[in-house]
Amino acid sequence: MKPLIRFALDSVMYVARGSAIFYGWIIFLGFLSFLMLLGAYEQFTKGMIVTNYNDLVSWGLYEAQFVFLVGVAAAAVTVVFPSYVYHHKKMKEIVVLGELLAVSAVCMVMIFIMFHMGRPDRLWHLIPVIGIFNWPHSMLTWDVIVLNGYLGLNAICAFYYLFMKYTGREVNKLFYMPLVYISIVWALSIHTVTAFLINTMPSRPMWFHSMMPIKFIATAFAAGPAMIIISFLVINKFTKLKIADEAIETLAQIVTWCLGITIFLGLSEVVTELYPSTEHSFSLQYLIFGKHGLTGLVLWYWSAVVLLLAAFFMLLTPSLRKNHKLWLPLACAFTFAGVWIDKGMGLVVPAFIPSPIGEISEYAPSAIEIVNTLGGWATGLLIFTVLAKGAIGVLLGELKYRAATDLASEFSSEWQPVVHSSEEICK
Amino acid sequence: MSEPRDKDEKKKDAPLKPDEASRREFLGGAGLSVTAAALSGAGALLSGSDEAEAKATWGEWFQKNYRLMTEDEKREAVLRLEKRYTEEFGKQTTVDSAPAKEGVLFGYALNIQKCIGCRRCVYACVKENNQSRDNPEIQWIRVLKMEKGNFLAGDMDKGYPDPAGIQVGGNAYKNSGVVLEGEHYYEPAEVPEKGYFYFPMQCMQCEKPPCVKVCPVRTTYRDPDGIVVIDYNWCIGCRMCIAACPYWARRFNWGEPNLPAEEMNPVTHYLGNRPRMKGVAEKCTFCLQRTRQGRYTACVEVCPVGARKFGNLLDPDSEVRKILEKKKVFRLKAELNTYPKFFYFMD
Amino acid sequence: MRKTALAMLASFTAVLLLAPALHAEDTYIHYLKNKQEPADCFESRDGYSNATRTEVEPGLPNVKCSNKTGGVLWWGDPFDGTEPMGEMPVEADYTREEAVVKPRTGQLKYYMPCTACHNGSMVPYPKNKNPRPLAMHQDIVPDSMNLQHGQGAIWCLDCHNARNRDTFIDHKGGEIGLNQPQRLCGKCHGEVYSDWRDGIHGKRIGSWEKGGKKRWWVCTECHNPHTVQERRFDPIAPEPRPQYPRTRANADHERGHGAGAGH
């Protein structure tokens, strides 16, 4: 029990100390999260009327985040898989960061689910035994299972790994490896089920195609690692932990090829729908060209196209891809933004336009939706920052179990982050 | 609580004669065999109103899914609601809990040739079913104005010639009959307008309802008389059903419903038209508070052209069965295999 | 990039600013707030049969009416002002049903009864059924030489009983009460009559159940036999449109996309 308590205390102490930049970042995220709390109070007391949701477009910005972030969570597998299946040594060193990103992403998913619900106070109705869990009929119940399971798996894996490292012991492979392999398969399942959640509704023809799960996985494995790369570059820049270029290069290649597949699948969808131009393609037509003079999403769509194509060609060029100072982060940011649009405003919203009985409407989020969405992201990033900082401490060996030492002497000298020069990073 | 109901039942010429005996028995039973829980709940409700409302809210929050309640629990839930609504709206409100009648499967038929698009059904429904009147405005029926379409000689040559000049498509018939041709917000001085027909839509009470399948908490389900009902107190507001409905039949209480007391219809059913709360889905129930007592739906009764027909699909002499027998009928989006019990027909 | 972002922001804010205005003019809530519910309402068509709004019992009105058009919107008492249909003009199962109608005589403009004037002395009985110009009732039939019913094949006295003006007359000279126009119309319109009998044509309210009590609407509560050739129904004003979705200020985009555009 003692090491566990010490681990908790040491972690808190370690995470609480940081540079001015670190505190600034935390305050910034905390402020956005605080705004979200106000927005949440507004929404939970007045109802979803404070959003721009309506009977025509009944899912919007929150579900867009939900779908996107499930992908980000699933993308942790792009770190885990090379580490344990291909035994990518450099990747293995930092695999826990990917798992923590998954944990943070699932937390964000939960936040956005809360915002999606009309009656969050009644969520207990979903709990088996005291409520009714309409499993296996309802796709949503499958999603509840896989998301919670995934959260559990990653939390356990990451915690166990870090705790072992903290106490200086070896991980028990009999316990740890099965969990890792399950989590790899599970990662695919969370995004597949999320795709099934929306593509099993013939009432929404834009979603109703079997390409949805594979497109979800492809986009997730483009946007997720892109986010991981950016966070690795940040970690390289602001902390003492040095993440090997090989690990980043592997991830960059995964982004490249998944982006390629994403573009290919997107093109296939457009051709399949627009060539025959049946009634079922109206949503896509509305998205790409606008319909009956309503063009609310056209700009979104074409921005996504430009971002994704630009990112793809940047990543395809080795010299740009290996430039960690400008081009790689830029390409990753483009990928991230492009997929965020493609799976969010470009996927969730147009499926509701036209309505099943042919009414065309438009939707753009309300101020409270935007505040809550930013706050949701801020909260997730806050969680990730805190978790990652602790993990980095363990990985660096700065956070280590020493039964005899007292805390005061351990942290008597102010810990300073090491800021590396860009030459060092690009090496 | 049984006082106003008895009055209601005794009302001369009231069409509500079936099941009167069983209902009386039910109510009598309520008086005699209440459980301790019901007693304490009712006792709390009879005391101070604020406290009563708070307790009613807690009681409602903790109650089970309606379908799984015992008779006693149902009775308790109904009493709680009657008390709360009566206080809230300042008029004696009844909450019925009549189950589906045996040997009845409700069906609906609508003559689209007759419909003139006057929207009186829309508001008959609103008056009957206690929908929120404003912000959000909720209406369960939507009437579409459709163009009859035309062949235009002047547009015969305005096709899609390919570079060789061969015409590969045409524009002479502009109205393609696709879903987007409907107008939802038409407001002419008079209806029907020349060159148009009208197409009302509401819940189709599907035999294989996609909305029921996707509900994660089974708050919406098909009752034995074929009506897809919602336990508003169990709904978590996830809106899967709204996304899954191919007929756009479901509406959502985006905010706290606005139902003026003078507009409120005090004769309600637990699964039907009782006032709803914010954050839950709702839809047409074929006015089950009426139809389970033998009465026609509000929209059937108000239609000025008699385009709306309702009855028991299991009774070969019912209006709907006669229509199925004598007329050509179709169902909307039959290809989705939802088996609607709402038929459209023409003379 | 910046331009794109700015444009996106602009599209955001456009809808944000629009959102609070609910554009409720000419919608239900507008009429509810600004117009009284009329006391005298029309049932099917304005001027054909009316209902006066009263309370059946405290809190239960016999009808609720539209604040906009004055049409009946809701029936509290479906049997308000009805009487038994009388001899059921229907067969088999329906004879056991309790059927009521709203008497037509109470809704007729000149009924005092008719024989108050058309009694052979005050107004002499017509000598034959040949069409001739009318001296009276031109508000009902403006041009009796061109009767808008039957395309010239029939004339007033083929339906109205010349000797007893309080009744109609059938093919064989038998009398039909004014409250049973269906028996008269059914003489020629057999198919419609058969549909009406089955409940397919026309309208019934009350109980849907087999053997339940129903109010049947009779032909002349919806159709005017004197103008039926000009227009089968009198048009009526529609009830208010639904409110636009929260994110829309108008519905201009849905107008005029079919063949009717530009007509």
C-alpha cells in the first residue's frame, strides 16, 4: 500500500511544479474549462434550447467531437501496435504516452456525450440491473461497452506500466501482454462500433454505407497519430524527455498512408454517390455544392479537401516530412484539422440535411455550443498534460520510488524544464 | 382522485363506454389495496405544495421503466402525476393508464386525393396532445405541399446535349417528384391551390420500428395494440430514435415545454398526451388516451374533408380494413421494411 | 487560410445572430396571443354547418376553434347537437350501430320550414319540372337555367319535392327528409354512396369501435349541390404554418423548384 500512496503523492508533487510556460498553459486550459462549466450550467438548467440543435438537425457540434475523438482514442493503437507487434524499440519507450492520450480522448468523449444528452441526470437508466441496458439491440449500448472497456484497458495498462517503472520493477508479462493485445483489437472495435452507430440507420442515406467503418479507421489513424506527433514534438521541445526520431518517423508514415487511404475512400464515396445522383446523394450534394441556395457547409468541405491534399503531399515528400521544425507539424496540423472537419461538420451535420421528408435546413453551432466544445477540448488537454507530465517524470527516472527519502529534500531544488534548441530537435 | 373520472364516465352520451367496468374496478382497487409505499407517497403529495412537488420530482426521478412497474407502482406513479399536473395547471387532471385492448391493432389510412392542406389536423393534434406551443414549437403532423408537375413544351429542347449535339437528358418535366419538391411552410390565402396536392405525415406506428431498435434504454417500445409509445420519464434524451426514424416523426423537447394552462388538455394518458418535460422525445401515439377508450383520434375528427380514417386492422368491417379491401393503398418508404400501419390511398 | 477562417467565422456568427429571433409571425403562437377564439365556429366548410362554443361541463368545451380561421379544431363532445340518423340507409353490420347526424334543417338559411311559404297558396305549386328562371333564392342558385349540377340532365324539382318542399323526392316519388340528403344523393352517386356507407368517403366522429356511437357527416355538410360543378369544395384558409427551424429566418429556398416556377 505504501508505494501506491507514495506514487500518488510523488506524482502530484511532481506535476504541480513546472515552468512559467507550463503554468500559463494550465491556466489557459483551466480558464476554458471553467467557461465550459458555466456553459454546462446554462445548458443543463435551460435544456438544449441554448444550442442551435433543432428537430431537423438534431445532432451537431457535440457529436462531431464525439465521432472525431473516438478516432483519436483508437489511434493510440498506432503507437501500441508497432511497439509490441513489430517490437519497434524506440516506440516502445514512449508507448505509455499513446495510452494516456487514449485515456484523455475517451474522457473528452464522455464530456461530449454528456453535452449530447437531453437528460444527463437520467444516465443511470443505462446501468444494467438498476436500469435497462438494451443490449444487444441498441448500437449505442455497444458503444457504451467498448468505450468504457477501452478506457479501463488503457488506464490499467498505463498505470501498471508506470507504477512498475516507478517502483523499479519489471512488468509481469503474463499480466501485461494480454492486456496490450486485447487493447489493440479493442481500439479497432471502438471506432468500428461508432461507425456502426451511425451507419445502421437507413433513414440517413449519407451514412448508410458499409464503407463507414473502414473510413472511420483510416481517418482516425491519420488524425490520431498526427496529434500524437504534435504532442511528441512539444514534449521534445519543452521537456527533458527525448523521443527518438525513428518513432516520429514511423508515426508520420502511418499518417501518410492512412491519409492516402482516406483521400481514396473519400473520392470513391463522391464518385459512387454523385455519378448516379439519386435522391440519396442529396446530403452529399448539399455538403459539396449546397442545395437550393443553402451553402452553409460548402466552405467547410472544400477547406477539408485542401487541408487533406496539402497535408498528404507534404507528408509524401521525405524532406518535408523529416523537417520537424516546420513542415511535419504543419502537415500534422493540416491532417488534424482536415479530418476534424471531414468527420465532424462534414459528416454529422449534412446527414440531417435534407430531413427524411425532404426539408432542407442549415445548422451552425451556437455560442454556448462553441464554448462548451472548446472547454471540452481544454479539459481533455488538461488531463493529457497532467498525465503526460507525470509519465515523463517516470520515464526520465525523476519520479522514482525511494522508500527512505523524504519529500522535502527530494524536491528542494526547483525543477526546471530543459528547453532544447531546434538544431537538437532536428538532428 | 377517482371523483372526476367517475363524473367523466357518467357523462351523458360519452363515447367512452368500453372497459368502463374494468376501469372502475381498477380505480376501486386503487382505493383499497394501496401499498405502504403508495400511501406514504400520496401522503407526501397531500401535504405542502412545494414539498409535494419536490417529493413528486424525486419520486418521478427514481421510478422504474413504466413497462416493468407493478400495478401498484403504476398506480403510485399515476397518482403522483395527477397531483402534480393538477397543481401545476390549476385544473383537475387525470392520467389514464389503460393498457392496450385485446384484439385490437390500430391502423390509419389517409386519402391524399382528398387532403386540401388546411393543417387543421396539425392543430387538432396540438390541442389534444399538450405539445409545447412555443420555443420549442412542437407539432407531430407535418403537411407537405407537393407540385403536381408539368410537361413544358418550351423546355423540350433545353436538355443536356453532349459535345456531338446529341441530347442525353431533358428538362421538359421539371418536377422530378423527389423529396425536395415539398413545401413545408406554405401559407397561401386559401387551400387547396391549383396545381398542388398535399401530403400529411406523422408517426407511421411501424410494425418493425427502427426507433425502438436503437433506443438504448428501451424507453420506447411497441404496445400490443401496435402503437409505439414512449415512457417520457425513462427517456435519457439521446435522440438515437430521432436520427433513426425514416419518417421524421419524432420531436424533441429542446427546452422546458411551454404549455399555457388554459390550453392544456386535462384528460391524459401516461404513455400519451400527458405534459412532457425538457430533454425527452415525443411523437404521435394515435391519441391513445382517446383511442384506447374507443374514441377516434383528434386529427380524424377534425379533418374537414374526411381524408383521415382510423380503426381496428383486425376487424374486417372497420373503415381501414374496408379501405385496404376496396382501394389501392401504398405505404411510405416501403423498401425500408418498417411495415408502417399508416396507409395512403386514393379514390 | 486566414480568409477561409474568417469566412467560417462569418458563417458562424451569421447563424448565431439569427438564432434568438424566432420569426413567429403568422404562426400558431402569434394567433394564440393576438386573436380571440371565436364563439361561433364552422365545422367542415365555412357556412355549411356551424357549432357554437359552449362548455359541456366545467372545463370541458364542446369544441375548440382556430383563432386564425374560426374552424373547429378539436371536438370535446362529438355528439353536440345531433339526433339519431333515423332509418339507416345502410346494410348489414351497420344497422346495429348507433348513428347520429346533425340535423341539416337547423343550418339552412331559409328553413322556417319551407312549407311556411311553399304551401300551394302563398307560393303556388309548380306545374311541371321544366327549367325556368327563379324569382327567389338566387343567392343559392344564381342561374337556374344553367344549373351547376348534373350537366343539364337534372333540374331543381328532380330533387326538391314540388308538393312538400320540406322534403326531397326520390325516383319513385317517395319523400326523403331534409336531414337525410345521403339517401337522395345516393340515387345517382352510387359508388360514392357505397364508400360513404363503408366509412371510406366522408367523415364520422365519435367512437371508432364496431357498434360504437358515431356522428356521420352527411353529403351537404361538405358539398354544395348547387355549385358542385363549378367547384367541388369551397376553398378555406389554411391554419398557420409551422415556425421555421431555429437556424432559419425564412423558407424562401423551398419555394418554386418544380414546374410551377415562374408561372
